[in-house]
Amino acid sequence: MLDALRRHWPEYLMEAAGLGLFMLSACFFAALLQHPDSPAGRALDSSLVRRAAMGVAMGATAVALIYSPWGRRSGAHLNPAVTLTFLRLGRVAGWDAGFYVIAQFAGGAAGVLIAAAAGRRLLAHPAVDWVATRPGSGGAAVAFAAEVAISLGLMAVVLATASAPRLARFTGLFAGVLVAAYIVVEAPLSGMSMNPARSAASALWAEAPALWIYFVAPPLGMLAAAEIHARRGRRVPCAKLHHDAASRCIFRCGHGPAG
């Protein structure tokens, strides 16, 4: 444990910072697009158009983080469910996985805390509501099924593209496009989380009557994708969403020795 912490603490901090920045972006764009006093929100008078704008913003944020220098080094999991999936596939050591999960929860919480310090009144408005994820009108069962489905879909695409030499460098782009599309299509069902740390960060400030959904469904969906991938006899070469040969890799990496 101490050896992993001593050698890999920069990557843990990068993971924390990555999800923190993602949550800052989510808070900013939610306030910009959803708050009734925002000129942008008033200009976009359709909820579908506002979701589309939010989807583009958050998809672009995800892509920027994945391909950033920190994302290239940490692997840009930014999500405990992603880390657990790569642990299941044997690409992440146990202690690294544990510290990644801790860093992701801490980073997400820090991101919302910083956003609260900058604009608590805006984020607390019911139209923004701390970008909380909660079931839609279909209830908890629909939200749970939807979260499992989108999480499985995202991870299936990530594993398929990361395992294909000609597509591997586009894995982050595929992930960002899916994040954008899910916000447009699926958000009314569950709020579109796929990420326990992301939902927990908002739940520190907003009511979260069905938080368990976002702790259970995303890992279940992503681990199911990992099982399907493994049963097909395919191996993902690295736990990074974008493997950059110029950046240190701390994982059990098929591209070369671990850091």
C-alpha cells in the first residue's frame, strides 16, 4: 500500500483533479443553461435544446480531460466504475484501484465545493439543483435499468475501440460522443450519471432519495461489459482511455512495462 502511494501519488491526484474539473464544468454549464436568470437559458426555450447544449458541453469536457496531459498520464478513468472494470480485467493493481476510487470521490466532492464557493445561490436554485442525478418520472426501476444499459454501452464501446489498434486512439472521442448523446436521450430517465463519485458529489448538497441506484447500476453495467468482452476472448491492452507512449503508465500495460 505505502509503496503504491509513494510511487503513484501523482496519478491519484490527477484522477482527483480530473473529476473535480468535470464537476466544475457540469456546475457551470448547468447554471448557464438551466437557471431562469441566465440569458442563455432564456434563449434556449426548449428543454431538449438545453439538454443538447449540455450534452455537447459535457462531452467536450470529457474529451478534453481524456486527452489532456494529466488524462494521458492517469488514464482518465474519472469514475470508480471504470476503475473497477479495469481491475476486473487485470489491468489495474488492487492498491492502485483503491486509491483511484478514493481520489475520484474526493475530487468530485472538491469540484462541487469549489463551485459552491463561487456560486452557491445559482447552484441551489431548483432549476439547477447542484446538478443532482435522480430518477425521472418513470421511477427508480426505470432509472436503474437505464443506468445499467448506458453504463454497459459506454464500457462496451471503450473496450472494443481500445482493443482495436486502428481505433484505439479514438477511444476518448467515442466516449465523449456517448456522454453527449446520453445526456440528450437518457437524462430524463435517471439524470445520466454512470458514475458513483459524480452522483455522490452532488448528493452532498442536494437531496438524493435514490442514491443507491448510482452506486450499484453503473458498476453492474460496466462489469457486465467486461464479462462479455472477456468471454469473447478479447484483451484490452491498457487501462488508459488514451495510451500515450510519452506518458508514464502505472498499470499492467500490454504496451510496455508499468511505471
